[in-house]
Amino acid sequence: MQTTFASLVAKRLRECMLASEEQTLQLASIFINHRKIENELAFLEDLLDTIYSHVSPPSCIIDPATTLAYGAYKETLRTGKRASKRISSISQALRLRTAELAKKGDVVLIIDHLDQCSTALRELIQQHLDVVQDEGLKILVTSRLPRHELVMNIWCDYHPRDSPLTVFWRCSKCQERDICINCKREDTSCQQW
């Protein structure tokens, strides 16, 4: 179920789009409705492709460079390239499409319920959307506040901290060790393995 706020904003923007003769606004409204995301890279790829599809309806004119970039993405799908290559390719197509649309008007993305994603997936999504945002994408992210949820305090197992971590990675093998963003950047591995 979408949040009321995300629904109202999307509805209001669509009304503005219909009332405008110039049609200078492109809107992508995404609702995440997954309890547990099994394959986070596949989810990220699908999310970027869905955003691209929302801002590129079939009846619109698309710049040849953008069309070529999206065709390259479709080719990576057809030839079974690795997920990282496909994500890079769709991200490039979305970046070009956003830059093209931003020259004519506003490009708005509403992502509702991003809190359904793991911390690591939210970080990946943020990295890819930061690049697109630099091209003119305006982003509204909504989430639900947890009710009666216990607060977990997590500290990095390799760096003593005065305060708990807000972003951390847990070892997928032992499910016990947690590392901070600095350890992740330094490719610190779990000492139990």
C-alpha cells in the first residue's frame, strides 16, 4: 500500500502535467512492495529500467544517443552479460535520458517505501541515483516509520566507535561480524573466515 503522501504528490504532479500545454514534466512513481529482496543486483537493475521506462513512454521522441545507450543495455540482456555490466549500461541510458529531459523541463522520481530495502541496497540505489540527480533528476523518497521496533545498536567489529553505526555490512558467511563503511572501502574481510 502506497503512503498517502507519495500518492498525493504523484496525483498532484499528474494533474499539473495534464493541465500544462507544454508537457515539460516527466514523472516516475515507484512503490517498493517487497518484504525480502532475494537478488539485490537484479532489483537495482529492474528499478533503473523501470525508471527509464516511466520517463520514456512509447509515444515520445528520444535523442539518438539515448536510444543507442538503451539499445546497448538491451544487448547486454540479450547476450547474458554480468549484472554489473547491465546495471552500468542501464544507468548510462537513464543518465542520458534525464539530461535530455532536464533541458526541456522537470524530471521527477518518487520512490515510496525505500525502507523495504537493506541498508547495502539503499546505498547502491543512492549511488546510482546521485549520478542521475546530477543530470537534473528531482527525487522524493518516502518510507514508513517503524512501530514498536526494538532499536539495534551496531558497532564496527574492527574499529572501536563512540557511537553506533547507521550504515554497516554484516558478514554473509558467519552472520556475526559487522563492519563500517571505512572497512568496506578498504575491503576488510571477516577474520573468522
